[in-house]
Amino acid sequence: MPDGDRIALFLGLGLALFGLTTAAAQEAVVGAWSGPLKVGGTELRIVFHIEPGEDGLTATMDSPDQGATGIPVSDVAVVGDSVTLAVDRIGGVYTGALADGDTKIDGQWTQGGQSFPLTLTPTAEADTRPPPRPQHPEPPYPYAADSVTFRNEAAGLGLAGTLTRPEGEGPHPAVVLVSGSGPQDRNSEVFNHKLFHVLADHLTRQGIAVLRYDERGVGASEGTFEGATSEDFSGDAAAAVRFLRSHSDVDPGAVGLVGMSEGGLVAPMVHTRFEPVDFLVLLAGPSVPGHEILVEQSARIAAAQGAPSGAVDSIRAVQRRTLEGVATAADSAAAAGHLRTVLEDEGVGADRVRSQIEQATDPWFRFFVGYDPAPTLRQVDVPVLALYGSKDLQVPAGQNVGPMRAALQASPSDDATVRVLDGLNHLFQPAETGLPSEYAQIDTTMAPTALETISAWIRARTR
């Protein structure tokens, strides 16, 4: 799924920088070097801090837009004017050459059979800091914030999170926040935006208790993220609901789910299959099958990047042929065979074919592209608020609003609101183009109009 999430950002938890050679060349690369890595409409600053050490060069890496700093670099290779930075843990490598009097390094980042230009230039330390995030809450908070743990007994794992409780005598209405795709911590942090921290802070100040948690295999939660599907995440969210209902400060008859992106697909599944709740808030929730989402996402991002209409039509056609075949394949072997045929017909290189097959046969991906949320939405029998951003290119409003309305109108619920918020992107930020490349550049984490719409709707439907 396209949240920040499942989009490959090519940044790992460690770097291996190979080798060493001439003293002059090593001296030339000492300092802070940064450059933009552009991948699939997303632009991330990459920063290397290279210093002399007793046994040669040492370094750390930052990804300021993601809030990641001080990542250890294990080795540095400089041969003549050539510089090689290899990221073994994620199978990536940067190869470049010093140029323009050693004032830049021109090179390529390669991973998964694909290469992307990356030019590094010297930068001041101040320029490597994360961008401002003025909405991020800072203590002291006017509410209680407790670290908690709870168990998904069916999966045999413990999950860890933060429960924020309003001031004043309870019990309070409460929500569980369910994150989008990709391994997400309790703050649903993406591009240094702590989406769920901001949302939880706002809701708690409005009198609503909030539980947000690290997904399985992330942060302090047990289990393994890889190989888990949306159904598995539904079981985890159901365990969070049961935990909330048992809390003395929570009104057990006013517990809901707020799901964002993939979380907007998971939340109705929790209610209809695992643990009934009292209301649902779906933020950029899919209402059509996953393969249709990804086809339209690719086409709209390409168009927003300036691709001509003919190229956009071609992207849409190839993606449709690719993803429909994966979605309907009987098993992973059949999905791999179909994908290999399509990609080889398109002249894709062997390394990229292998990478794409690995992604397409992942359990999460196969479930997502084949799952149609409409039948589950038609079973929902509680109040629902579904919000979309008019500039969302990942779960486009134009594709999803109509089917969402139709499904909810056919459901037993007599209280369903579907709204499009003008000018907002997939993260509900005020945006110019809606491209993922803007996410990191926007100071606002979540537009106040979105926050206020959510809290007002919940307060109107809870005691």
C-alpha cells in the first residue's frame, strides 16, 4: 500500500562503506555531504558525515526528512576519485566520483535492479537538521499519557503503545488508531511527521481517550512484521479494542476505530470479523480492490509529475495487466509466472524482474491487491465518517468516494458521512500537487480542518 509506507525509500538501519585508499582522496571526502534521492515521486535528503579516525575514515548517515540521524557507517572506500558507499543490509550501493575540484560527488544509487541519480555536495551541519514540525506536541501535556502493553492472544504476541486520557472524571469515549501500510510505530511517523502523535494529542484535548501502538515487530511490540497481512493487523487492532474496553477510564459503550489508509481498510474488517466497535472513522480508506488502487495511483502520480497523456495511458494499461494477473493468480507461483511474462514483454531487466516478483509474492501484497473492501463495508452497522483529501494521489478521492458512498448506503448503518476535504493530500496536509515528494517539505503534519472534523464528529456521537 502506498503510504509512505510500502513505497521503497532505500534507507536502512546501517551502512557499509567499503575500503580505503589514498590520503589525499580521503581528505577530500571528509565533512558533511548531502543530496536529494528522488524515487517514485518522493524526494529525500541523504546526508553522510565523514570524519578521520585512528584506522581510517569513519562516518554516520542521516535522513533528515525521516527524522533519522546518526546511523552508523561501517566503512568508507575511496580509490582515486571514486567513492563507493554500500548498504549491505538493504542490498543497495552508491557509486560516485569526485568532480568539479572535489566540490561534489556525482553518482548513482542502485537497489533492486533499479538505479537513481544521486549527487552529493558539501553542506553545513545546520542544513542537515530535520525540517520544522510545529504541530508536534511537547510535554507537559494537559492529560495523562501512559505506556501500556496488551496481548493478541490468538497470535500469541504482546503489543506496546501509548494511552492518552483526558483530564477530568471518566469514563471517556475512546478510539484506537490504526496505521497505514508499512512497518509503523505508535506515532505513525513518516518523513519526520508524527501523524498519530498529532492526532492523538488533538483528540485527547477534546475529551477522547486514544490508544496508539507499535505494529507487530516494530518498536516495543513483539512478533514479526514481514509476512503479516491486513487480516493479521485486524487481529492486533481487535486486541487493542478489547484492552481499551477493559480500562476503568474508558466508556465501554463508546469505543471506536480511526483507520488511516490501509488502516481504513482494516477498521471495517475489525468491526465485522473480530471485535465490534461503536463507530468508525476512515481516513483515505480504500473502497475498491487493491489492484485498482495501485493502477490509479501510478497513473495519477505520473500525470502530476508531468508525464504526457499517452505515457500515463501506457502506465495505466501495463499496471492493470500486471496487477490484475497477480490479484487473480491461484498461488504465488502463478503470480510470479504472470509477472515475469508481463515484465519481460516490456523489456525489463532481469534484476528488476526478480525484485518485482519478490514484492508481488509477498503475503501482504497478494492479500492487498486481491481484497475488495466493498462487501465488508456493506456489513457495517455503526456510524461511519469517511474522509478523503481532494489532492490525494495514493487513494484518490475521485476513484474511492463514489464506491464508498454506495457501499455505506447499502449497509445497515443509518449514519454514514463521506466527505472530501479540499486541498489536502493523502496525509491530510495542505498540498500543492499531492505528490509524495511534497510530504517531507510541508511543515503541517495534519491540517486543522481535518483534525477538527474528526473530533467534532466523534464528540457528536459519544457521551
